[in-house]
Amino acid sequence: MFIERNITQHIRQMLLKFPVLSLTGPRQSGKTTLLKNAFPNYKYFNLERIDLRDLIMSDPMGFLKTTGPQVIFDEAQIIPELFSYIQVVSDEQNTPGQYILSGSQSFLMNENISQSLAGRVRISHLFPFDMTELKPAKNEDICKTILKGFYPRLYDNSIAASDFYPSYLQTYIERDVRTLKAIENLNSFSRFLGLCAGRIGQVLNLTSLANDAGVSVNTAKAWLSLLESSFILFQLRPYYRNFTKRLIKAPKLYFYDTGVACSLLRLVSPEMVSTHYLYGALFENLVISEIVKIQHHSGKRPSVWYWRESNGSEIDCIIEKENNDIIALEIKGGQTFNKDYLKNLKNFPDKGKNIHKELIYTGDHTTTVSNVTLTAWNDFSSFLNEKL
């Protein structure tokens, strides 16, 4: 079953403007399926095949000129030398849409791009399905959604989350982690990854995380960078009117996919999710990660933050739109509306800005209360389509 991905139209537009397009994202997010189905006229080469690598590197320039334009190189980071030859050929032909470079290791891809293809390539990211692509059934159990996550293989082959994610994580650690970092003790890294899952939605205390993992602060920083570059987790920065402060104050940790987080937390059933102490944080993670994915899949640079005052008053998510409007979003996992849900939204400063205050909760009623739009979970896909 092929599901049209939202990013496809954006990729087509960029291929009319840039000679090279890079598509990165986590393993198993559907990059190969998308490219083969959306661009059937492009020649496809998977560079994980040793025979193809040997063939290409025996005469790179000859190979590129023989194949001509409109070529997809999957897992392109495996042959870093190829990027320099692509630069030469793309400069000579000077036409858009010549090459698509796909890969799951963003760090290696971007490193090679910055060395050889800067200014010639458009970088895009494909993540697992977002909710607007799947169009989940009404009244679908939220805990089941959190547990299952959105990786395509679970939906294509009806694989249980408890069967998919442990092997996915093991493969990730054994392949990507060994490739990107010379980590001697993979057990320590696995423990670190689990500790990150236990800190979802919390302000990052790097010293505490490093101490709990039994590693140095510098090692913890390096490992977090690795997890970000391989699209396992991301850091949500705080919102300040002074933009420079966003780079200084502590971020929060979230995972790109709640299925990965649930597996790390050893959650194997919706009932375990619903009674877990991190249920609220997992629901918050689900909402924020969907917003981030939607922006990426629309070809936008994510502009998502959180807001906290020194007195502890906090807004879960601040979304800056291209027209400078701001959406202040609170996220609550409860099904029954409580007026206390609105407390922080009422305290959020709104002078000099066009601010829309929203609340996402797991209840059934979408309505407006005290100038705050309450969006029921079943209407969240509509929120993503209409507000972002």
C-alpha cells in the first residue's frame, strides 16, 4: 500500500530550482518508497550494494556522464568521494533536477554536502508518517497511537510495535552508532538512550543526565548530538523575545516518534501507556512531534519553542508562523476539561503580537472558552491542516 507523502510536492518544486536535492531522515521512514514511486523516470542506485559501489568508483566521471541526469543515489553518504564528482557534473550541465541524494545519516550527508555541494543542493527531511497522511480513524485510542508510532512498516505489514521497535533500535545502534561514533561500550549508549526517554518533556539537565548514565558531560553532549543527527530525538528551545537567549537557556527533550520512546520505556500495551507516570509527557511529545513533522514535510524550517517564566508559569508549545502570528499551545492528556488548563495561557503576554491561544486535549468537544480554542484529539488532524 503506497501512501502519498506530503513532502512530495515540495520535492518536485525544489527539483525545478536546484541541480541536487538531498533527502534525509531516520531509517525506515519511507525515503526509498517515496522516491521510487514519485520519480519513476529517475534511474535508481542503492549504494549499499557493494557491486554498484565498485562499478561507480572504478570511473566516477564516466559513470555519471553515461547515466546522464535524473539519477537517485540511495545511501549516498557511503561514497563521500562521489559528491565532488557530482559537483563537477552539475556545474558543467547547470540544469535543475539532476540528482537526488538520499540517506539516513544526516551528519555524514551534511558534512559531504558542505564540502562539495554548498549552494547547489536543497536539503529536505522525511520522517515517519504524520497524522494528516494516515488520516487515523475517529475515536482511535490515543494510547494505542502513542504506542504504535508512525513508522511505515508497522502500517504496511501490520507489525506489532513490540516486534518492530526493539529490533529497529538494535539495528540503529549497531549500524549508525558504530558508523558515526567510535563508541566502545554500546550498552552504556543504550542506557543513555533509555534515560533520555525517561526525560521526555523535561528541561534538560545535562549534568544530571551524564551522572545517571555514568559518562562525562562532554560525552553526553556528543551522544545527544548523535541522536539528533540520526533523527531519534530533538531539542525544543525556549522562546524569548530576545532570540539570542534561545541558544543559551536549557532546551527540552522530545523524540521524533513516540513508538521509539515507548519501546525504550518498556511499554508494550496501550494499558501500560495509559497508567504510566509519563503518559502526559508522551501525549505532549506526540502533539509537538506532529507539528515538527508537518513543518518539515511542508518544506518549512520548524519554528517551534516552549515558553517558561522564572516563576514557573509555562506554555508547552509556541509556534511562530510565517506571517509573524504566534500560536500559544497548551497540551493536556486529560479527557475532561478543567479550567486550570487555561491558567498558563491567560498569563502568557500578548502585547504587540497577533497571538492565538489554543488547547489540545483528549476530550470530545472542540469549542472556544475565554478566547482560547479547545481542540479535541479527534480534530487534531484538522488543526494541523488548517493552523500550520
